[in-house]
Amino acid sequence: MVNNALNQLMTGLLPNKVLQRVKRYLQREARKPFDTSINSYYMNIMHINSEEIPRLPPYFTETQSLAKDEIVDILLYGTPKS
């Protein structure tokens, strides 16, 4: 009952289509900082994917997490070429 109440509260407080916005930001705009190792960058992306995305509306489940190929694309696109 508490989880259901928290999910309803999150749905009311967060902006519309927050899940789509988070995924779009990760895919298009998230960049690895110059002074961060690739392992640390990978761990941050995996933390977002496993801990934060499943807690977003509309479903609040693991099914809305990023797929492995999407994570690879984020890592390749977000890493500078130099």
C-alpha cells in the first residue's frame, strides 16, 4: 500500500513523459567527462539504468530499463573520440 501511494505521488510530482526525457537525454546528450574513466562512466550509466529508471512512471518496473544494445550505443556515443 505504501509503494502504491509513493508511485502515485511520483506520478503527480514528476513532469509528463519523464521516462522518455531521461532516455532521450542519455542517448543524445550525456557525455563522459574528460577526467572520468570509462569504467566509472559505465558504472554510472548502469546505476541509472538499474536503480533510477525502474522507479519512474508510468510502469515502475524493470521492463522499462534500457536494453544492452542501447547502453552500448550510449557508451560509444558519449565517449569522446580523442
